[in-house]
Amino acid sequence: MSSQRTHKLRVLELYVDDVSLETFKWTGFNGAQEARDLVIFILKNAYRLKTATILTASELDILRKLEIIKEFSLSSRASTVQFWDLVVVVFEVGEEEVVAIMDKISGFSDDELLVKILTYLPTKVAVSTSVLSKQWKFLWMRVPKLEYDDRRIFYETQSMLLKGDTARAVSLLSKSERIRCFIDRNLPFLRSPVIESLCLRFSTAPFKPEDITSWVALAVSRSVRELSVDFLHCISVPNALLPSSLYTCESLVTLKLEGRVLVDVPHAGCFPSLKTLHLRYLTYADEESFQRLLSSSSVLEDLVIQRRLYGDNVKEVVVIIPSLFSLSFEVTDSCGCVIDTPSLKYFKVKYYSKNPSYLIVDMPKLEEADITVFGFCNIKKILKPVTSVKRLSLHLLRNVKEKKDESSRRIEPMCKAGNTTSWILRGKQSRMKK
């Protein structure tokens, strides 16, 4: 090792010791020997290191990246954190390259390291490695993060139908059916004891509501931590009913639901670990079911509500969650709302109603607000609960028939929010009928 490199390592040793390094990130890592020495030195000497992220340079050869992963994994470490929790080497490859690449690293003896590599690949690509050898055949089934998505097939099918190519459209739907059969056949036999993340996005005809129900129930039985369901289907298809076991899932931290999904929360519903909840364009069994979903999430921090214009069976949105940090929702003509979130830091709301019915309790910890409102009629009432906000963005939707000087006459009250350090006003004309 050169004297210059030794000097750099000594300087780095002082830095690592002085700041009790816990997080380390290197962007544009080029794989040079000197760079590798620095990373290995940190791994050996940073006793409190919890996370190290290494983003490799795009020109670095994929095989070289994989060799670097192995080298780092074999280096001794001062921290007791396992390698796969400590170092992530990010790389991008095309699907057509994966099989050849993985075939060249079959000599790796550590299956757990290979599974970790597969975790950072799309599920479709990870499954494709099963043809390599006996070592790889079932390795993908140990991957705890799975994503199944047929949207590309859906868009291609619609395009073929518009062009009149029915034969090609039928062929694409047959492909979608094969994917459905693959999931149904293999999901129950996953070898990972816990599903960290499951994402289901389906729009084509072969995927049925009962598929969603069955696969979500299976994920719950495997203590799923992150669950995302996006089921966008034609109106003639019934909503997918989520299993009752979902609403008592103790492991669930993130839940994102969208589309033709029916939410029917039992009285005993409870999400003791749920922190992120996104609800987009869903149908609820009744208004009580919607309220039980929110009230059963006692540690919720992030909530997004986007509602259908009609037919979701909810007339009033009541959000009373002391733990909530971030809230985003919409208010329409048919909706009233009550918001009581004393810990809120980020608030995004869209009032599409000219005369919204709402009650919002003061938000003393609010840092940022993004408000869209139709007209000026309730501007004072809307701004009153957010007077402590530091950053305010206000989007005003106006009918084209309103007088042009109305904004200058009524905008002054907004600028007097007590602690507001910055605000943005955007006006937009609307052609909505009165």
C-alpha cells in the first residue's frame, strides 16, 4: 500500500472514531483498489455502523460489481450487523442479460448472498434464473420481496385491439393467464418464512377477485410487512373482497390499496404496527367499516385518501389520529370531513366542493401545507387551522366567469398567517358549471 493511501486511511480512521459513524454512503463507486480499501477499512473500524450504501458507477462491469459484493461480504467487520443489512451495491441490468450474468457467478458458495442479490432484481428476472442449474432452480422462492404486475400486458392488449389485431390481443391475454397460473401454483410454496413485501397490480381479464382474496390471505399467513394491491378492472367485474384476516395482521407496517377492492373491516380489526396507509378509489362495505379501518390504526403516521366521485358508501371522512404526521385527502360535494391530528407535520388537501362541510382542529406542529380550493368563499375558514405552518402552497380554482380583480381583493388575509415563512399562490381557471 502506498504512503499516500496509508495517509488517507489514517485520516479516515480519525474521522470514523471522532463521529461514531452510523451511516455511510458512497455514490459513483468505481471499484478501484484504493476505493475498495477505503470501504473495507470503514467496515473493519466503524464500530457503530448501521448502514452502508455503495452506488456503483454505471460504467463498471456487472461481473466486477458482483466480485466487489463478494469481497465486501468476506471482509471482517467491527460492527455486528450482517453484511446484507450493512452493504448494498446497486446495479442495473437488462432482463436479457440476467441469465448469462447469474450463470457466471454460480460458483458463489453462499446461497444467502445470492438470494440477497435476487432481492434487488424484478421478480420476473429473479424467476428466470431458475433455469441455470440445480443450485438456482428454487433459489428465487427464498426471495422475501415479490412484485407481480400485468399492466404492460394490459396496455399492449388495448393497443392491439385499437389496431384491430385481435389475434395478437388474444395471445397477450393467454400470456396473462399463464402468469396467473404461475402465481397461484407457486406462491403457496415460497420458502421464505416471512414475506417482507408483496405487490399485486392487475388489470387484465384472467385475474379474478377471488385471486386477490386468496393471495392476500396467504401473505397475511406469512406475516407480510408491506402489502400493495392495485386491482383496476372493468365495471362488470365484482370488487375483490379482502380477507378478514388482513384486518388483524400484527406484522403489517405498510398497506396500499387501489381500485376495485372492497374493504369490510370487522369490529375486532386492529393494526398494531401499521404506519403507512394509502386508500385510493376503493369501495367500503359501509361508512362504519371505513371509520373502523382508521380507528384500528393506532400508530399510523402516513395517510392518503383518494375517493371515487360516487358509490364508495362513505359520506363523511373522520380522521382522529394523534400519531399522524402526514395526511393527504380530497373533499368533494358529497363529502364532509372532520380532521383532528395534533401531531401533523404535512397536510395536503383538495377541496373540489364550492361549499365544503368540514371541521379541522388546529395543527400546532404543521410545517408544510398544500391546499387546493375552489374559489375564495371559504378561504379564511380553510386557513385558520394552519396558521402555524412554515411553508404554504395555495392553489385556487376559479370559474372563468369570476371577476378578474377578485383575487387581489381577497388574498390579503392569507398572507398574515402567524409563523408562515414562505407561501406560494397559484391560480387556475376552471370551466366547472355553477
